[in-house]
Amino acid sequence: MIIFLYGPDDYRRGERKRWYVNEFKKKYSNLSLGIFDLEDSAAPEELKSFARSESLFEPKKLIIVENLSELNEKNEKYFIKEFPPLVLERTTAFLFSERKAPRRAFAFLLEQQAKVEEFVHLTGYEWETYVKKEAQNIGLSLTGPAAQFLADAYRENTWGLITELQKISNMQKGEVDVKDFKNLDLEVAPNYWFIISGLKGASVANRLAALEKILAIGDPPAKIFNILASQWHEKIPRMAEYDLKVKSGKMDYEEALVDLVIG
């Protein structure tokens, strides 16, 4: 049996891996668990030995394999030769966890009636729903604006989101709104609160200074633009126009931000 988990969302992929491990432990009380990082040059041989070993007290094995893509040329040939027979062992299951789908040389892994699951970064409604669900799981109820803020701030960074939610839950329970972020020691919120308040000032020079500081932090202009769009409600129609121009190739997000500040 082969379970192949892959995709750039390390957090959700890791959660799924832990789920499988727990399910195997529930089903097989004497489960023998082996974890092999193929970045270690000795791992392929050790994996083979572990898979071939027999025990009356541990009849079922679950072997977790990571960093398949890091095999050097010698070990890659060894793995391709030695691994297929191991899959035929009915008492052994293999769980692969990778950032990318296996390259052509390892395509045979997906031809063994494997369970394949992909973990791309969630976007749009699915991502916002995920943010709210994870908050609820630790006793937080996010208002719509608060969920939107965190969704924009932690786009394609699930680990960062979970860390921030845990931090919030340690300081506040129940409903959490955007205004509450001002009083919490969050990783990103204070920076964006600064620029939002700065951009609403009357002085063009101050608005440009606020934008310059937020750009200096290093976040992508697209991320900054989307966070502002979710919080600067009176500018939503105008920002929608900018977004359309960016997506049609007429300007980029940094140009849109500068134009917004100057205008």
C-alpha cells in the first residue's frame, strides 16, 4: 500500500500525515513505525532493511518516506531497483510526503493503486473558510473583517496563520474583530494598521512615507494591496478598478499602490 501526499502547503500536508499515522495506530495496536529521510545517504538501505525485517510482535509496518526528490544519482538507481518488491509486502504500508509530485523516474509509485492527495495553497472562499474553521477549533470566533484580514495577511502561509491564531487564543477568547488586533501582539497586524491610518491622512508626504515603510518590510505589493482592499472600505470601488488594470497587464500592484496614495 502506498499513500502519496504532496503539495506546497506543508502545514495541511503534515496534518494529513499525522492523521494517517493515528489511524494506523488505532487499527494496529502493535504497529511498527519507521521514518526515513532520503536526504540521508544511508536511508535507502536502512529503509530496505526495516521493510524486510520480520517480527511476531509487530506484524504491521508503516514506513514514512520524505525528501524523495533529494536522492543522489546512485541512491536513486538503488531505490528504483529495490523499492518495487517491497510494495508487494501486504504487511507494509508506505507514506510519502513531498512538496512536489514525483518526477518521471518515480512515476511507478503512483501506479501501485496508490492513494494520492495534493495539498495546494487554498485561495478565495476556501481559504477564508479554512481560516474561520481553524479559529473555531481553538475557541475563537472571527468576525468577517477579522477573518478577511488574516486570510489576506497569511495567504500561502498556513503555518504563519496557525501560529498567529494560537497567539490570539492565548490572549483573547470568544469573538475577535479587526479592532482587537490593535491591542494584540501580532506578527503582521501592527504594520498594516500603521499604513491604513497613515494612508487616511491629509498629507500626501505622510501617505507616501507610510507606504514606503510598509514596502520596506518586504511583503509582496499584491499582499499589501489585498489587505488594504479588505480594510479600506471607502476605497473598494477604486481598488477594484486598479485590480482589473493589474490583471489585464496595464500596471502592477506597486504602481497601483503609489497611484492610490498620490491620488
